[in-house]
Amino acid sequence: MCLARDFDGRNPLHIATVKGQHGVLDEMVRAVPRAAWEQVSPADDTVLHLCVKYKRPKALKLLLDSCVGDNEMLNAKDGNGNNILL
């Protein structure tokens, strides 16, 4: 279910990030790390973009401390060509 999407293109990991559900987020990342790599349409936001957009620093730290936080993910671009640092 971690890869299932809603009508807005978000998977459960994206929703847990937006809502600040850190325990759920941690469980999902450990269960299916690939879910964090899925981008949300139409803006093509990554889960890290969502952390920044919705002001979720704890979720960002959790994701960066997990296997998700590698350089490729940090440099992933959204639909406007921005990574999380821009």
C-alpha cells in the first residue's frame, strides 16, 4: 500500500510527511524505501520537497537520516527545476 496513490498523486508516505506523522513516516520508509522516491504530480515534488513546502523539519531530518537521504535525492528537481535548497 505504500506505493498506492490518491487522486492528487500522493502515496501514504507523502501524506504522512505533509501531516507530520513521524512514527508512520519512519515505519513506511523502513518498510518500502522506494516510496520516498515517488514524485507527486503535477508539481513533481519529492518527499523532501514536501518537507520544505509544509515546514516539516523533523520529517526532513528523519528522511535524511534514513537511506533516503543520499546526494541523488537531495539534488532531485521538482517540475520547476528546483531542488530542496532552492
